[in-house]
Amino acid sequence: MRSKRSTKHLSLIGLLLIAVAFAGLQLTAVTGRASPDTKNYLSYALSLSGESRAEAGRRAIDYSCASQQHAPLSSIPWTSRKIAGESQEQCVRRLNDSVAHWSRNGNTSGMIAPFANHRFMAIFEARPGYPLFLVPFVTVFDATWGLWLAGLVVALAGSVCVLLTLRCAGASRRAGLAGQALYLALPTGTVAMNPLSDGLSLALGTAVVLGCTLLSLDRPRTGVALVVCGLALMFLVRYSQALLLAAALTAGFALRWAWLRRCRRPSARTGQAAVLCGALAVAVYAGAHLLSWPTGQDSAQDLLTDHYRRPDLPNPWPEFLVQERIFWTAWLHRQATYPVLPILLALSAWALLRRRSAILPVALAAASAGILNQAGHPNLDQLLGHRLIVFVWLLPVLTVPLLLDREPTSTGEGPQRSPLKRRRQRDPAASRAAAHRHPGVADRHSGRGTGVGENVGAVRER
């Protein structure tokens, strides 16, 4: 008992040390993180907190222009949107002129200040979850510190979900802490800290991954609750990412179920997880349709018409496919030049071959959702960033730490054995002591059923 308690204390101490170290490093860049979209979310949050639309827009402009004076940060390439030579006062004047222009041209409704045309702003109006999350932070701590603290909470929450996922799947303490550290050190941590909805969507995605892992380990109540709640909240934050994650998990579980059935090892849990994720994907799609939120067609037009500044294309898909080819060619060239992700994916493939864990099919599905999300908006402006494809980084975050464990983990098709139980099975003295304490249980495991052990075995056979 004392050893188990000390192990828990060590895990908690490790978790807190990593969290404190990450928070300390983030103090070096409290501002300078804003992207052009940040002012939309901040304006929305300030309106929800009780500010007038005009005042919320003014405060969002002040924050955005002040942040631009500290950009770009080398680790956050998509913040470098400052016009060359533009001062903070000139930035404020330019954005105020833009607000006045779009107000005169019909953008007079909604929660967000009219920074652009109504059709473009509708994309952000359809993401109320992140502004709602920001309200207490910006109300108590103002915009600068409020957005920073909100990002810190989001980043640490996602890292804890990663740690719990690894531990629940039978990984060791060091593997779990390594997963937490990787999540914070890789672009997942960078995206989580930035004042955009992508970080909150990613944190909720890690909660869904944890829930799917628990479903695979025959813990349906907790697993279903996490999957349903996680995707429901993701629907409010970024419904497109929620739809893609649910669809990818459905496909992953369905393929897993088909493979196990072919191998004559059918798993009811895998099939049930596929049905659950499929039903949630349908619900997300239906909800977005009923609320008349922008669709994939609108996203394609947004990309090809420069945020609706040009007339819509009658058939955007041929040009959209051209943009896909251009983007992925440039993306592959960049990966070959800076092969951090390819190296980590190679290590992930090694982990997939050497380890069997309930995490692996779920991690593959989550990574697929990231690729699909990027494919839905092949914008070359996002080539240097990671925020649209960020879910692909969950694959190395969840699989590379498994290489730290000597023994392969369980297949995930049945309850996993804890490290303590594995040690008892390797230790003959511990097994004999357990036999003296619980003779019925010991006999049942050894195949010599007597008394209680024999009755339990008979019930299970029936």
C-alpha cells in the first residue's frame, strides 16, 4: 500500500514539475501571439461579457495592434502579419477605418465587431464555445493576461488528458510523463497557448481520445461520457473539427472491428464504439445544418475568393483541387527540408510495430482527422504553421512514449493488467503469498478450481 501511494505521489510531483516548467517558459511571451483572427474571438468574448459591440471591437483592436508590435515569434510563424513599418497607432487607425467601412456596407448585426464582410464574420459567429470559455478570463484579468491564462489552462488540460490516456492503457509512469512533456513541447503546446479556438478544440479532442481508449478497455460509462461531452463541446468550439474527428474515429473503429472479425476475434466493444462515434458524427452534421452554419462549400469559396472579396465561383471544386495539389506539394517539400514531423512519425511507426495498445487505433484516427482538417482548407498561408493540422501531432505524442516501456502492452481488446499485477505474476514468492491469502482465487487462476474458484469458473462458462 505504501509503495502504491508513493508511486502516485511521484506521478503527481512529475506532472506538477512539467506544468510549472511549461508555465515559466510561457511567461517569456505573454503577448505577441495574436493572429488576425484573435480580434474576432476577443470581440465576441467581450460582447458576451456585457460590453457593447462598438466597445468590444475597440478593445479587441487595441489588443491586436499592441500584440503585433511584439510579433513575429520564431516559434509561431503565423503571427507575422504586421504591415511593414506600421506603428501601433497606424494599425489602430486602419482597423477602425475597416470597421467603419463594413458598418456602412451592411454588417450591422452579430456579436462580433464588423472587421470584415458579414459572410466572413459568420464563420466566427458559428464558434461560440471559445469566446464563452474566454469570458471569465478577460473579465477578471483583462485581455492580455486573460488570453494568456486561458491558453495555459487549455494547454495543461490537454497534456493531463494525454498522461491519463497513456496510464489508463497500461503505460508506465515515465511513459505517461513523457507523453505530457511531448504534448507541451511539440506544436500541440504552441497551438494550445495561442489565442485561437484551435487549442481548446485540441484539448477537447484529447478528452475524446481518452474516452475512446477507455471504451476499448471495457470502461463504457466513463468512456461514453467523455466521448459524448467532448464532441458536444467541440461542436460549439469548432464544429468542423468535431465532425472530422468523429468521422475518423468511426472509420478507425469500423476497420478495427472488420479486421478482428476476419481474424475470428470479434470485439463487441469495438463495434459499439464505431456506432457511437458514427451517431455523434451524424448529430454534429445535422446540428450544423439546422443552425445554418457555414459548410464545406462556404469554406472553399472563402479560400478561392479571398474571404469573399471576389464573386463566388460557379463550381469551386476544380480550382479547389488545384490548390490541394499546390499546398501538399509545398508541404511535403517543407517536411523534407525540416524533417521533425517525419522523424517523429517514423518513431510512431516503430511503436506501432513493437507495441500493442488500445491507444494505437485511436491515435491513428485522431491524426487522420488533422490531415482531413488541413485538406479542407489548403491555404499556403498555413504552410509554416501547425494549427489546422495539429491533430496529426497527437500520433507521436501518444505512441512514441510507449517505446520507453520494455514490455508490450495489452491488445486493448480486453481489460489490461496493471504493472503491479504483472510484477506479481513474474514473482513466484508473491504468487505463493497471494495463494495463501486467497486460495479460491489462486486456484481459479491456476486451473485447479475448488470451492469459490470452481463456482465462478462455472458461471463464466455458462
